[in-house]
Amino acid sequence: MLLTLSPKALSSSFTVHKSQNPRCKSPNSCRFQSSKSRFNPIFVKSEVQIERNLEFETGETFFRHESARGRDLGVLSATLYKRSNGSLRVLDAMCGCGIRSLRYLVEAEADFVMANDANDANRRVITDNLSKVERGTGDERRWVVTHMLANKAMIERYMVADFIDMIDIDSFGSDSSFLRDAFNALRLGGLLYLTSTDGYSSGGHRPYNSLAAYGAFIRPMPFGNEIGLRMLIGGAVREAALLGYHVTPLFSYYSYHGPVFRVMLRVHRGKLHEDRNYGFVTHCNLCGHSQTLRFDELGLMGCPCSDTKASSSLVVSGPMWLGPLHNASYVTEMLELAKEWGWVSEGTGMDLEKLLSIMIEESDPRLPPGYTKMDEMASRAKMNSPPLKKMMSALVKEGYAASRSHIIPNALKTDCPLSHFVRIAKDNLQS
């Protein structure tokens, strides 16, 4: 179904509200404060855009076509929730032009969407985009547009006990200040879709920033982009524990543009069942060996390549999430739904099918954090790199778990120690 745009005039009764933060020149400027030093946001001129056959305008909001895949994943999850629970109420806490809100209304058939953006100058474009769906009145109201800081929007829902089924927070930088308010506003069993765009922290270049934002001291590691996802989940795990909740990741998604780290979490009452999923990751820059440690194992930290436990080549990051990045059965349902909708039948849809298929592979609980880049392994071993599929088959034949990584094409996730990995690779090149 193709929806067309019919621009409307801005109501004369609309009032511009001042920012609650005196350091911000506009209510929305704080969204970019933590990432100003990394990149300057590019605002798209107002013109008609199309995404999944939905027409919309971007106005002067920050918008990226490359983020469509993350929106696809959010809509698939929202739809599964609606089908499972019978109803769906969404808070799009930083809605921008409102395309996510529109997609939740049209594709996920949300019963109600609260489209919130701190910048009230975006009201016309958001309202016009959502007007493709009949607003309704009273208890039948399908959507509403608000202009508050994201935290205030969530606090208000909590204060009136109007709990939300799904909260989508498409934030910038490493701002995690909204986590506690999101947990309070979310219905038990609900979905929380989080974002980070702080590639510097995940890469270990701002360890004190990651410590302040997510409670994790991150050092440089060769699989920093996966660390970024685990850091984000770990921060949510810590905040949830303070409130008596535990969270489980349904899927985790990294995209190179930005970069963007997105995780979908389900929130439950009670403590985390397995504390082994929250701890530390070590990596030896000398031999390339990595391992995980729980808090009570920190005194045993070391590397097989060193005669002493203390080694200048060994770095440690954490605490963070150590468990699977995805729930295999849940992602399988997402894939089946994508096939049902024809999102994987042709064109760019094949990318979505491949992404979800790799996520299912990555869900194996035997796989530890991190991945091995084939060219990096070949450089260490001074050898040519064997084909990825051939290497995966050889690892499985040897009894190890192995999968591709959705984060980087030429890399493998495996529980095989690097020294054995190199031996298997050499054997396969000779055969």
C-alpha cells in the first residue's frame, strides 16, 4: 500500500517551549551533545522519501536511509509482540521525523503510538507523516505527538501508571541516563530497543566515558564492535538489577554507518538467572588468545603464552554481557515473519534474510564473546587464509562451535582456542 503526503498548516495554537537545560540552545540540541566531537549531523532537506512503500517527509530532522534495517528489525519485533499479547502500545522516545512511529502504526498495527521528540520545531513534519493513519479520539486514539525530553516522557507514563509495551530509544552517543526511567515506564515482559553510536568507547579509546555511561571499563580489542553491543547490554543489565528486574537480549545489531549499536531487550521481574553472563573479557595482544572471566575469577587472570599471570600484553574489559547476543528461537520467528511479508524475496530483502540467518548462527550459547578475522589469523600464522565456509566445516568436524559474524564479513566466531584454530587452518590448506 502506497501512502501519499498531504502537507498541512501548523496550528496557530502551538506553543514553543523553552529547553529545560540552560546549556542547550534548543530542546533537541542535547541529543547531539555527546557526539559533536565525532561527527556533525547532516540534516536532509524536506522532500518526499519512501521506505517499505510508505511515503513521508524528513523536514529538517536528522535522518539516515542506512538505518532502515534497524527499523525493519524493530517492526518485526513489535509485530511478534502484538501477535503474542493481543495489543501493542509504543513510545518512540526520540522520533525525529516520525518514520519509526508511522511504521509501527501501519506495519506492526500498533494500537497506540506516542511519538515524542524534544524539538517542537519538528511538530509539523511528524504530524503530517502520522496523519496517514487516522488519529481517533478518546480511548480509540491511535497516536499522539509530544515534545518533551525523553526522560520526562517516560517519567510521565510511569507516574500515571500508563505502562508501555515497547519503548524505542534511538539516541546518539553514549547517553544512558534514560535507562532507569525506561524500565519504570515499561510493562513487565515488554520490549526495550536501545541505541548507542559511541564507537570510540566501544573501541576502547574512551574507557572512562564507557565506565561512566555503562559501568564498563573498555580497552582496545580486535573485536571492538561486538564489545560495543555487549557493553550496551551490560549497562542495561546493571540498571535493571538496581530496580529488581532482569533483561534478556532478543537480538543485537551492529551497523557500520555511525556506527550504530542496537539491542532489543525483554524486561522481566527478578534477578538475572545466570551471573556467568555478566563479567569480563580478556585479550592477549601477543598471541591473540581471548577468554571470559567472572568477578570471582579475576585473581586467576592470565594468558597461556605468559610464564607469569601478570603480562603487559594482556588487556581486560568489563564488566559486560557475556551471554548470547541473540535468542535463536525469537530470531527464527522474525525470519519467518519477514518471509511472510515478502521482505526476503528479492532485491535488498536478501540482505535481511542473510542477517537474520547469521544471527541465528551466532545464538549458539557455546560461542564466547569476540570473533577471529581470517586475514588477521593468517597474518599471525604467516600463511594464506583458507575459505570461510571451509574453515567453518573443519571447526565443526573437530567438535567446535562455529558461526559467521553479522558484524564483519570475513570473520568467524568459535570456541576453538586460537592455537588450535591456526593448526586446523594449516591442515586445511595442505589438504
